[in-house]
Amino acid sequence: MKVKKVIAIIVRIAVVIVCGFLLYTFLFTMSLDQINHGNVIGSIFCILSIVLAVFYPRIKKIGSAGFLAPALAGGLTVFAAYCAVVSVFITSEMIHGENTAVAVSATDGGTPQTVVILGCKTIDGYPSAMLELRLQKAIEYMRAHPDTVCIAAGGQGGDEIEPEAVSMRRYLIDHGIPSDRIYTEERSVNTEQNIKYAAAIIARENLPTNTVIVSECYHIYRGVRQAKLAGLDASGIYPDPSSVLITMPSYWLREIFAVTRDYVFGLFGQ
């Protein structure tokens, strides 16, 4: 058997294994009623990749339709490569974010900071599991850096009984953060608005422009980027992702699309 043929078989097996695992995570996340374009498009990508990997030699032999196999393989490869490139930027912020935040804090000889906690779904006025992880990380950081203030950022979704920021403020107070260290931004419905309205509060209340964005690991890059675009000196911190690993591929891929959208809209001035 030729070396090239062996390599091709190994690649096809690897594609089936990796895409099979990712497909499982996407479907599992959907089963939790957490359906988004990340896991929908991710599922389609994985199914196409598995089918192509298994039947590639046969598809190439289907007469005039044989060109479909390499064309589809090329398209899927380009998509995967693009996702990998964006993931490098996301991962870079994950690696350096918290070290940067701590290094410039007043506790470490820098300046006071404003912690901005990006909102997430609440249930009957209580934070969802994901939001609670963000709040716990913010509390941990604020206790370690007593000079900080924070902005709880999040408006009210259609299935929420109050703005997310109100629920977040209550949780922070219940866990020992003094009310005079907490500001709320109660109008936003997305990350861009989270940052835009938080920046307005920082300007109005003369709060530190050195900001620490708190969200999930995959969300930090976009949050920090939006903060910098708003004129803030920003870095990011995030909770331990180990408890959400099984759902992370869905949200990671969704974040790649969101980063792309932000860059495209920014390119065209929208």
C-alpha cells in the first residue's frame, strides 16, 4: 500500500473520530434546549465531514459528479481552517487575559479597576448556571482586589422577570459585595450593548477606565475587543471552564460567527 494512501486513510479515520465527538457535543447541547447557530451549523459540518470521509473514494467514482467530493472537501477544509485562525485569537486572550488584569491592578501597584460582568440568562430572578459561574469569578476577583467596583450588565429578555443586571446585583450583595461597589446596566441585549452602556456608566460616574471583563473563556476575546473599541483599557477573566466542557464546542463555534459578524460590520461601518 502506498504511503499517500495510508496517510489518506489515517486522515479519514481522524476526521470521523474528531467530527463524531464534536457531533455528539452539539447534539447533547441541543438536547438541553440550548439550540444556536453554533451547534446547528456545527452538526451539519460534522455530518458532511463524516459522510465525505467514509465515502470519499466512492463519491469520486460517480461519473461526472465525481468533482463534488474534492470540491466539498475543499470547502469544509477552508471552513475548518478559518475557525482555527479565529480560535487562535480567542485562545490568546484566554491565556493572557487574567495575568494582564492582575498585573495592572492597584493591588499590584497599578490603578483601580472597574469589573464589567457580562449578562447571561436568569431564571425567575436567579442566575443560570453559566451566569452564576461568571458572578462567582467576579466575586473572587473583587475580594482579592478591594479597590474595584463593578458593573452588572444585562437587560431583560422575553422570558425573564426582571433585567439580568438586577438579579446579578442581588446575587453579588447576597455573597458579600457591598452595594456601593455595584452599578447596574439594565438595557443591553447583546455584548456590544453590554460594553457600550457600561462605558457610558463609567464616563458618567467617573469610574476607572481600566476595566476587567468577566465572561466565559470563549467570550472574553470579543468582550475585551468591544471594550477597547469603546476607549477602555481592558483585559478579561473567566471562570474555570471544566464544568461546561461538553457544551463548549457549541458556544465556541457560535462565538466564531459572532467575531466574524463584528469584523464584517466594523469593516462596512455598521
